[in-house]
Amino acid sequence: MSIHILTTDDFPKIAKIKKEFDVFRVLHIKKGNLKIVEFFNKDGAFRGFGRDTKAAYKKAKKALKKHYK
């Protein structure tokens, strides 16, 4: 299992999410073939799972948007 903090250098779309939803940390976790992206803000952690980082990012973003709408 490896954990990495994603920055805008790694994934450019993070800047928009950080600004829009006041996210202060984005983690990328790799556990075997499963990739996990987590957004942390004042309301909690929002996770997305997928076979690659892009799919995990989309699912985490969907969970974040669903919480606020």
C-alpha cells in the first residue's frame, strides 16, 4: 500500500476542486490493483475507487458534488 499527496503538478484538475469545495488535501492511495482518491475538507473525507487514478478521481468528485447538492 502506498500513499501519495496529489498536487496540481500531478493532476491539474485538482486546483478547480480545491477552490470550489474548499478541499485542503487530496490523497492518492494505491493498494494492489485498486486506486483510491480522497478529498479532505471541513465536512469530512470523500473517497473514490477505481482501476486507475482518473476513474477514482471522477468517483470521488461525484461523491463530493452529491454531498453538497
